[in-house]
Amino acid sequence: MADSLRDQLLKSGIVTLAARKAPPDKPAAARKPARKPQKPPKAGEIDLAKAYALRSQMQDRERQQAERAAAEQARLRRERKARIQELLAAGNVLNKAGAEHPRHFEYAGKIRRVYVDAEQLRALNRGELGIVQQGGRYLVVSGDVARQIQAIDAHHLALLVDPAEAAAGDDGVPDDLMW
């Protein structure tokens, strides 16, 4: 029972050692299927490997160009933000801690609110003051500073009433409306 399968086959005579050591009939190269020779590309055609390489290079160039454009946009945005911050840091912010009059305005599709005193409220409505959004806060600034910020980046200007429109007094509410 300790005989291996090889020993058992040799004893039975099914397999002989000479048959096992005989060289194969065909060489190894002949047993593999032959590859078809590739045809040379016709004039005006490129082979598939070159086409893939060209497409990969083109995609890399487009990706690098998009990254450079995004980096340039980010740099410009940082510069605009720094210039606005310089304007606001120069003591141009007129917000008061004890202001009790809310001034509502629309910004980014929502109604926002900033608290001002009575004189600032009249000046805001006349267009002498403006409101700027910086760092999630709404800051009351003079009209000149608001126009400078609008020239730098109009998205930061939250409210600046046009003086010509304020003088006309047309706020969309009929004069004969009684509250």
C-alpha cells in the first residue's frame, strides 16, 4: 500500500520509463498557434498603438491646461480678496455695536439683514452708504468704498442704492396704500 501511483503504473506495465523520457514529437514552437503577421499601415493611416499614445498625450495636455487655468483663477480670486480686505481694514467699516434698526436687503437670492443706526439707515436709503459681504459678514461702508469694491469684484457688493433711483422715490409701493 505504500507504493506510489508511479510505482503501481510501472508494475502494471501501462507506463514505461523509456516512454516517459522520449522527446516530444513536435517542438514547443510548433505547438503554439502562429501569429498572423501584421500588415504595414497604409499611407495616411497610423497603427493603433500610436493612436492610443497620441490620445493619451492630448488628454494629458488638456488636463494640464485645465489645471493651469484653475490655478490662475484661484490666484486672481486671492488677489481680489486681498485688495478688498485692504480697503476694509483701512478703517472704512462703519458698523456700530449698538445699532438697533434692521435694514433688510436681498443678496444671493435671500433676504439678509444688517443693523444700523437711524442716520446710517437714511444714508443707506439715499445711496450714500453701501453694504459689502466679506467673510460671511455684512459690513456697512461709504459709497465710495462700495464703488471701489464693486470695481474689484461685484459679487462682494451686497447693497448700493442708486442715488438717481433713490431720489425718484419709486420703491414699487403705491402712494395711496394705507397700512
